[in-house]
Amino acid sequence: MINVRNESQRAWAEQIVRPLGERGIRVVGIRVVSSGPDQPDLRYFNLSDRNEVVRIAVALRDFGLRAQQLKHLDESGSASGDRRYELWLPAGP
């Protein structure tokens, strides 16, 4: 899931969905949210997914998104946390 703050960010995100898919990274949706972090971050929910989230971060960097933070959010009691990642973009153009 990619969380954006405005429609121009949605347009950018839509442009990278296919290239991410070609790298084996499936994006399940893009949504506009009213609040979020001050810097881009890539969130993951299981420590065992760390290597895959690094691979996603490298792909995003190749598409011009730099300096994102990798943020582990512990959902140890939730089965829905397996292989779930969220990219959050800050407010911007």
C-alpha cells in the first residue's frame, strides 16, 4: 500500500506501480491520507521481512525516492502482518 498526501503524489505513485511489479513487488493500492510522517518511511510489521523491505527500499530509491526510513511496527499478535508493507509519503508537491 502506498499512502500519499495529495493527488500529484498519487500520479507519481501510479507511475511506479508497474515498474515495481516488474521487480516482483506488488502494490495493492494507493490512497490519499490527510496526515502522516514528515519524511518518507517504509513500514513493515514482521522482523523476518527485513531483507525484503530493504529490497523494496532499493527499488524505490531507483525511482527517485531517497532517504526513506525503514520503520518496524510490531504487530506480533496479528496474523495480517505477514509480508505487509506500507510506504508513507510526507506532504509535498
